[in-house]
Amino acid sequence: MAFQIKSDRKETENKTIRFPVSLIGQIENAIKQHDVTFSGFVIQACEYALENMDSPNEKGK
């Protein structure tokens, strides 16, 4: 199979979300030294949270 360059664009949908001003500042400070947008950081943080949530079965342990 030949090498194929694939777009890294994902299907997206706009959502409006309100952040506390202090949290926006913390996020902006955290991403200053990284090549990531605010939205990219939020997406990664949400994916991480979902992957690392305790399942309902683990809560009683």
C-alpha cells in the first residue's frame, strides 16, 4: 500500500461554554510554552478526563 497523507481534521461542532475568568487565565498560562490552542487544550483535557473517570462499579471500592 502506498503512503497516504491524511488530514488530521476531525468533524467538529461549535459549542458555547462559559469559563470562570480565573480558569481562562490558568489555561492560557499553561499553554504559553506549548504549540496548542485554547480549544485544543480543552479538547485534550476533556478526552483525558473521560478516559480516566472512575466507572460506576469502581466508586464503591
